[in-house]
Amino acid sequence: MTSETYPSQSIIEQSHDLIRPYIHRTPVFTNTTINQLSGAEVYFKCENFQKIGAFKARGGINAVLSLSEADRANGITTHSSGNHAQAIAYAARQVGARAYIVMPDNSPSVKIKAVEGYGAEITFCPNTPEDREATVQKIIERTGATFIHPFNDYRVIAGQATAARELLEQVDGSLDVLMAPVGGGGLLSGTALSARYFSPSTQVIAGEPEGAADAILSFKSGQVERAPFVKTIADGLLTPLGDKTLAIIREHVREILTVSDEEIVAAMRLLWERMKIVVEPSGAVPFAALLKHREQFAGKKVGIILTGGNVDLGKLPF
Amino acid sequence: MTSETYPSQSIIEQSHDLIRPYIHRTPVFTNTTINQLSGAEVYFKCENFQKIGAFKARGGINAVLSLSEADRANGITTHSSGNHAQAIAYAARQVGARAYIVMPDNSPSVKIKAVEGYGAEITFCPNTPEDREATVQKIIERTGATFIHPFNDYRVIAGQATAARELLEQVDGSLDVLMAPVGGGGLLSGTALSARYFSPSTQVIAGEPEGAADAILSFKSGQVERAPFVKTIADGLLTPLGDKTLAIIREHVREILTVSDEEIVAAMRLLWERMKIVVEPSGAVPFAALLKHREQFAGKKVGIILTGGNVDLGKLPF
């Protein structure tokens, strides 16, 4: 299984070919008013229009397609309360495999329904890392299912890398900067690799919530650090990095910029109001960082990956 | 000025060529889940991504470009609290003409700001038809500006017709049904003409709010009727038809279906949640009609014009 090795250029290209029939080549949006307001020339890769409403479909389907027939026959398992759960459930259904998803027992019903909608078997557990892992372990012992980590997995990273690769293909000329949010670092490390291989002159800059500021610490120390505190509206970015994502990020990412929840909500609102698209708080984080550091990006061609659009419309921060 | 005559096929084609540099060729979205839920094969023309956030940019720019240099020099005027005000302000700026917009003094500040943002001169007046018209009349006497009606104007109708023409071009094969909402009828009459000229086998069906149900009455009686009562969340559809729009609609529209506000909000929510796009209540009306009459549309290829995305995010009905 070549795709479990470090994602080389050809592995990312192969992954892209592999997953293409199962994912959308999402559009890239530009907006005159947003360019005027930001002072940059911004290209938004709309992964909110991706299958399952988020980029995670890419990594999920790539990981599942990379499994042998024998492994698929035993099913796939993971723990997640968010988009990764849907991604694995969606991917498993595409290959006709069973998905066993462990979700915290306080998961929003809209997310539970979405996972059920893809035919996955859900096991609920208390919302602690220990409980999640123990529950997954029991499922593996019972079924022989393969565990797919949400981000610290080279197959997942190679899948997420295809979003940036597409964006680079879709923009005329080269981007000065490519931005992504950072949670566990699957998307950011994939984005950084795609920039390295397909557009080496492009700087990769990440956005991170102040209320989950672990990556910026890990980036400096070289160790996987925990955030001093975790409290942010960007609920897709709560997780610390993994060793694999950290190593790639340290080598290929230029900078991590942090933003407050107020800045995230303002950026999110601007995207909704001006571009007429639904973007989740986590997805607005890099654009918030751009707006906060306008002078740094002034006049530059900036690509931003809008990661997803899965929000609870009944609980908007506006 | 040929464009003040009844919109023939060639006038719509010419109008399209004329306005193309100033408008977006908006994308057509499809969605697997929405097709499953509705039982139809639905193609959404995303005019919420249009300039000014609504299809009205098409009619506004077409009307303004149709004016002689001499007329443009005296400026353009209209009264509107909504998207037409922005459309005229935007169009005037494109040709370097002055725009004098009469707005009700209770207009939402977000709409006032948008019109100001295009450099238009705003005159406020009490929110009655008489006051609006008197205020416009004074502006015309003072400036010699040309009045552009929001819908009962062949130049405006020809401009709005280009949305349906594009949709018909963008979909492979022919549509069984083409749907639009009806307020004053500018979009619906233009849509009906484009279907007649460019896809004669396509039925045109309109959606109208129960809380502004004048068009369905006018459609039956052949006279411009008033709604029995006006109370709906679809604030872009409050106006009765005009004589020009009524005549076209009676000749070329198959049917008008009415929907409740509850049905409009449910359809709107489905579009936001599943397609991750911001659609205003008026824009969700035809899709609400489709969902209400599922059996009528089952298995059919249906094009729907999503008219706009200008909503106040602070006052959502979710």
C-alpha cells in the first residue's frame, strides 16, 4: 500500500486520480468587494460545496480506497463528532464497506443524522479521548475493522492535499500565498506539500483560533503541544497536531497567524453576506487572519481553502 | 431605441450581448440529496451570486445601457427599497451616470449602505406608493433624469430574460419545467419569453407567496389584481403585476403555484443546509412550490432561478 508512505508528489497525483470519481472538483470563487475590502486578490476554494459539505471527504475516501479488499471486508472505524465521521461513513458506503463510527454522546443530532444517513453504525461514548479510544478499540477487537485517524495518517494527508492542488490548477498564474486553517493539521500539511510540489514559490500560511492555539506552540517548539486553553467557536480546530502533520508543517509552512473568535465571526459574516455562501466558523479562520494582517497581504494573490459549510443554522453567531 | 419594444428573440439576444461585460454568468448548481428529497432532477441557476447579489442587475444594466448618451447625461431615477435600487445604482455607476434613488425612510440600513456604496444619491420619503411616485416626479422635474420602472418595462424584462437563457444553455438537454418566483413579474415574464424562444417544449411555472397572492388572481382574471392581503417573509414579491408583465405571463406561463411562509422557510433552510448557499426568502419560493407538489414534478428535469441572496443575517427565520 504505497499510500501509507510519506506523501510524495506522485502519491498525491495518484491519490487525486483515485478519488476523483467520488469527490467534487469544487469551484473557486472571487469577489470584487472582498478584494477591495481586503486589499488582496483572493481566490476561495469552496470546499463547503464538497461531498459531505467539507474537504474531509477527500482524505476519507482516499484512505478507504487505499485499503485492501480484505481490510475493506472487515469494515472501517473511527471516532469523530464532526466532518471526519461523515467522511468515513460516506467513503465506506462508496466502496460497500461497513463503517463503525464512535461519536460522543453529546453530539448534535444533525451530525448524528448525517452519519446515519450514510448507513454507518454509530456507537456512542462519553466525550473524553480515553473513552473514544477504548470504544474504538472494542470495535476493532469485535470486527477487525481498520481504524482511520482523522489527520495523523499519510493517506488522509494525501487526500486533503488534493484540494490545494486543484486550487493551484484553477487559478491563472501562480499564487503568492496559500492559506488554510489548522486543527489537527491534516489539511494544512497536505496543502503545504501540494504547494511544495506544484507551486514552490507559493508561501503557505495558516490561520488558528486564539482559543485553540496549540499549533503555533508546536510549530515553535517542535513538539506536539497542547493549547493553553480550548474555547473557540471554530469547533473543527480544537485538536492538537499529530507527529506526522507537525513534521510536515514545520518543514513547509511559513507562518501560523492566530485570530480571536470575534475576528472569526466577522470574517464569516463577510463571506456569507458578500459571497452568499455558507461557511463554517473553522473555514473562516484563514480569511480572518488575512483581514487582521491586511498590510502583509496587500496586493498579493492569495488562495484560501474554505474548508466546510456544516453549521447549525439554529445556532448562528450573528 | 429598439429595446423599448416588446422583447423579441433577437432583442433578448442583443440585450444579452450588451450586458454580458457587466454581469456574471452565474453557475448552475445541482445537489444529489436535494434530488433525492424532491424526486426531481433540479438545476438551480444561482443568481444569488450575481452582481449586487440578485438577478435585478441584469434588467437594471440593460435598461441603463439602452439609454441614449443624452438621457444618461441627465441621470437615472427609480424608487425601491430593495434589489432594484442597488441594480440601478450599480448600472448607473458602470456608465458613469448619476443615480437618484428614492427609498422609504424605514429602509434597512444595510440596503441604504449598499446603494450609497455604488455612489447613488438617495432621497428618503414616507413608505406609500403616492409619496414614492411624487418624490421621483420632483427629481425628474429638477434633473431631467430618466425613470426606470422595476419591472413593467420591456428593457428590464429583456434583461431579466437573460438569466433563463443562460440556464437553458448551461443544462445538457432540455428542461421539462422552468420555475421562477413572481412579484411584479419582470423575471417571470422574461423567463417565459426565453423559454418560448429558446426551448419551446419547456413549461414555465411560477411560485407565489400565499401572503402576496395577486399574480394568481390576475392570471385568472386578465386584469391587474391586488392581493387579498399582503403579509409574507418573501419581501421581494409584494408588488402586483404591471400590464406588460401580465400580458406576457398570461400568454406564456403555464401555472402559478402558491406557498405558505412556513413552506418558504423550510425550502430556504434546505437550500442553505444542503447546498451551502445563502438564498433570500423570495428566491426559495419556486423550490417551495416544487416540494409542495412533488408528484407533479416527479422524475422531471426542472430549472429553478434562485433570484438572490440579500438577507439580513441578523434577522433569519431559523
